[in-house]
Amino acid sequence: MINTYNFKSPKKFTKERMSIVENLYEGFSRSMATYLTGLLQVYCEVRVSKIEECRYQEYSNTEKDVSFFGLMNLIPENKEYDEAPLIFEMQPSLCFFMIERLLGGQGTEYELDREFTDIEMEILKHLLTQITGYVQEAWNGYMETEAVLTRMETNPHLLQMSAPEDSVIVVEMDVKVLELKTQMYLAMPAANVEELTSKFGFKYVQKRKRAESQTRSRKNLVQNLLEAEVELRAVLQDFELDIQDIVKLQVGDVVSLNKNINSDVEIRIDDVVGFYGRPGQTKLRKAVQIEQVL
């Protein structure tokens, strides 16, 4: 079998190293999906669709004349590692969609062919600051680092993260919200990615991913338990009556209880006694005040 190899664009990253990058940004995509869903008040889906290694010149030449870029710096806490530049890119359609939703619109007018206004840039700056925090959170899952937003750009020709011939790792994420389907991109010099990810191998990432999955499962279990509905009953007293006495009961009849009027009553959670309380009234409704927790 003969495999082709492009010496002008060498691939230095192994499948193991690519898997590390994929696991890292899968966490970022989940955080982004949750953030955008809450922010825009509509369900948003974000997933990593492709990770590739290419020349920086190839990446920059594929960009449109107008897009939205955030330039960030990853600053590792361990000073033995160099600071790493990073480009975050959003398509204009997604930017206009978010702006319209945040300003009270329905998010239908997003296919616009124009530059962003000053007000729109301020809104996008706020969003990008939040996204920078999620980039930092994703990396902090593996090593302590700080992500700092340095500037924003709309013209790809003004970007200069690396030399044209340097290799970069480009992460493509598909975004789906209502009828809009678009992409986000994260680009970072391959040398920096290799240096930063050299601290942890594939086995470490898989172990960490399993631990995160177990933690997430436990949180989901606890949340489901907290949202479960149970019956809460205040029981004055358990007693027995003959069936013939029950049949003869009429409105206004009085049933005598062997219980002092000032004594506590049992408050049962399903069939388990969880509290003792004192019967009473609040406004026009009968009530029970909890006196003791068992």
C-alpha cells in the first residue's frame, strides 16, 4: 500500500495527540452549548466536527473578507511553558443571530452583508469575554492556565498569529440553533499545542474524562432525586372503625380521637415519619407547623 505525503504541509501530530485535543475541546463545546442555550433562551447544539493540522497561510486564506475573530492568549501558571496565542472565530450569521436575540428579536434576520456597528461590537465583546472564560475552563481541566482576550477583529487579513509557513491546529465546531446551522473555529499554533499537551498523555485524558463522567452522572442523579415528587401527609391519628360505622357516617358527624388537642401530629413522607408538627391555620387554609425533624 502506498500512502501519499505532502512534504510542503507535513503532519506532525499523532492520532493520540489529536485525541487529546479533541477531548479537551469537547468539554468546551458542551460548556458553549449550555451557555448559549441559557443566553438565547432557545436550545443550542454545539459539537466538535473536525480537527485538522495545516499551515497558517492555508487557514487564513480560506476565511471570508468579513467575519468575527477574538484573539486570546493562554498564559500557563507553570512558567516553563510559553504563552500561546489562540484565535476564536464566529461566522457573521451567528453573531447577528445572537445580537438580535439579546435585543429582544426572534433571531430571523441574520443573513446580513454588512459590517458590525459600534454598539454591536460592544455586545460581541461582552459575549467574547464570557467565551474566553470557557476556553480557560476547558484548559484548566488538564493544566492551570489563564485565558486573556487581547483584541477583536473583523478582517482576517489583519490577523497575524503565526508565520505563514507555521503549522496550526484548527478545531471546527458545528453550531445548530433554531433554523441556523453554522460553524465556530479555534486555531492555535501546533508548536504551542504540542508543548502544552506534552504534560498529559492519552491515558491521563481518558482517566480524567471517566472521572468527569462519573461526577456528572452523580450530579444528574442527585438533581433527579431532588426533582422527584413525593407525598407529604399530616396524620392526626391512626384508628379503626367497623365498616358498618363508616357506612353510617354523615356530614356533621364527629369522630372521637384518643389524642390531646395540643399534642404533635406525625408528618409522613410517603409512609415514613419524617417530622412532628403542630396543626393550625394560616389565613383561610389549614396548616401544620413543623416542630421536630427526625
